[in-house]
Amino acid sequence: MSDATNNPDLDKALSDLTPERVERNQQIYADIVAKYYGDPDFKAKVDADPTRVLKDEGLEIPEGAAVKLLFNTEKLLHIVLPAPLE
């Protein structure tokens, strides 16, 4: 991939980031959001253990990473930025 990053792990992650994988994860995410707001039992499971449930639903989550739920409101919007490159 890019020699500019000088980070083999990042280069590997970027080379694995195909349009198909991005689209698949976006669709899984959209399905999870719809299910979260439409199924109280699923919502309770996600609230209790989001990392496990989202992995079980097929969302790609790196090994060892945790998921934290944040909710936008009319007065507060969360914008998630990627980790800085080292």
C-alpha cells in the first residue's frame, strides 16, 4: 500500500478495506440500527453487551476492541474521527 504511512499494520488494514467490505459493513450497520429501534429485546441485548451482539450480527470489530454506544440528540451530535496515524 502506501509507503507514506510507514506503518505496516495500517497499510495491511487499508489494503483489506475493499469497497465490498465497506458496503457490507454499512448494510449490517443499517440493519442493526433498524432492529435496535424496532425490537425491544434486541435493544436490551445491545445495551447490555454491544460488542458481542454487534459481532454476532456480523459487524466487523477488531479483536480486543470494545464498542461504546453514543446517541445523538437535537443539541448534541457525535462525530467519530479515526485514530491518528503514528
